[in-house]
Amino acid sequence: MTNLVSADDPRWFELGAHLVRHATKVQPGERVMIAMGEIESFPLARGVYEACIRAGAFPQVQFLSETLRESLLRLGTPEQLEWVPEVEAHGMEWADVYIALRGAFPLDIHYDIPADRLAVNQAAQGVISSLRWRKTRWTLVRVPNQAFAEQAGSSLDDITEMFFRACLLDWEAAAAEWQGWIDNIRDARSVRIVGRGTDLRFSIAGRSWVVGAGGTNNPDGELMTAPVTETVDGVITFEHPAVFGGRLIQGVTLRWDNGTLVEATSKTNQDFLRSVLATDEGATAIGEFGIGTNPHIDRFCNDILIDEKIAGTVHIALGRAYPECGGTNVSAIHWDIVKDLRTEGAVLIDGRTVLERGAFAF
């Protein structure tokens, strides 16, 4: 089976136009950095590039690869691991718009990299991430390829069809429906998540809800806000692996006591989990709470950009909060971890059940 989806598929150009016109609203004369991750993302890079030209913008393509990063992780000195890539950092200053086309890579590519080395380099990458959301209008896309299909336990054809359905739904209609949902909870003050090994509570008083509808992530589909840090209390257990820096962490359980993380355990990669949590002072706080709403994503793919959008799931993000949600937590990391509530569990907002066993009741 080939690793490349047909470059002639018109949906690449349709999606490219969506990313330029809708997701980032590129204007004539603007500078656009297209970060092409892995060679399989070239068909979409071409679609985005063409859409930028049609929009009167000035696109620049940059090539990135996790395979190249593996060489750095394996061979690099401590100074090289801590190094913030200067051209990438400059690109965030140069660009008005940043469009990241992230091809998947084998999740075991860094299996033999010591946890502390991976965590140090992940922090350096986090600086680039912070520059992206502070300096540019941006969107991220996970482009399907053979590695992605294998980690999802699917064929490339099936996962690509799911990808296009999830990316090319009627975003105007979806945004209107989901906006109606958050209009019903706009003044809510508290969230409680219950489920298997889980009873987590926090305040959202004074925070804002944001609808993700074809904007900063594609495929998109989520409602997100930011907890009040010092009010986070209780425990959450994750049935599916947490994924960070190309590493799977099985069986994660996190417990907070009045805003302080007091327990963090996992069944695998415990050292790496602890290294990530030690990144900086803000890494142990929850910067985001999100609810997945995309009806076309029907399976876990071990990829956070996809999995956090599954309708009927929720996710928390350790680390950096998004200012548009009113969050204040600052960190070099933003690590989303997904909790599956489709068969067991619920979300209560101000004591009212809005999600139970995958069914919404907003």
C-alpha cells in the first residue's frame, strides 16, 4: 500500500481553500508561512499554496520532519536540545498567518530517547508554539498518511475518508448549532466531570466559552474554556493513552487538591510524565477544558489533534491557557489529554447534565 493519497484528489484543493479563506482569513498582501510536515503533506501544501496565491498573499513553504528531529534527540548535545530553532522563531515574527500541515509519524520513533532529553527538547518546541499563537493567525492540520492509519488501526483509505468528512463538513451550520449550546451556559460557574476513576470539579466563573468550528484546528469541532486554576479539585483517569512528543503514556491518573497537583501516575513512561510536568511552574495546572463535538470522527487515532474532537469526549490541557477563554495560566507546554465519556460518565455544568454517555443535552 502506498503512503501517498492521490495528489490529484480535488478535496486537497477544497481543504486548502478552506484553510486560507475560512480558518485563517488570509488577506491580499499578507505573508503566510506554510509548515509542511513530512513529505505526505505535499498535496495539501500545494492546495494551500494555490489558495494563498489566489488570495493575493505571499506564501513561504518550510519543511519539517519528526525523522529529522529524531537525529537531534539521539545525537544532540544539551545545548542543541535546548536550542529554539531560530528560523522557525523568525518565521513567527515574519508571518501574518501560519498554516501547519502536520504529517503523522510512527509513535515509536523516539522509543529509545531518554525521557529527560525528550522533555528538554519538547520545552524548546513549546517556545515556537507560544510564538505561533501570540504572533500569528494560525491553523493546524493533521494530514493522514500510512503511519497515521496504522496508529489508528485503520486502512489509509478509510482514515482519509474520515479525515475529509471531518474537515469539510458544513462549518457555518455547525458553528451556529454549537454557538447555541454555549449561549445556554454562557454564565455558568462550575464544571464537574464524573466517570470511570474520575470526579473532577472546577470553577469557570468569569471565563469565556469558545467554539472551535473549522478554525485553529482541522478537523475541528470542540467547545473550550479555561478553569480557574486554584479551584481545580479531584481526580481524572484516562482510558486511552496520553500522547506527547511522539510518546504514548498509558493509564494516566491526575489528582488535584485545591488547584495543586498532588498525584500524577501512569502505567507506562512514568519518568517522561514527570519530566513534562516539571517543564515549568505552569505545567501542572489545567489551562483548558474542552468538549469534543465533531460527529464524523468515530475512532481514537492516538493523535490529539483528531481525538480531542470526537463527539462525546472531553479533554483537559495541562499548561498554557488560551487568552480568548479568559485563562491566565502560562507555560511552555499545552498538552491535551482526552477522556472518553461515550459509554460511561457525564459532564455537569452548574449541576445540570449537559453530556452523558456521549449524548448532548445543552
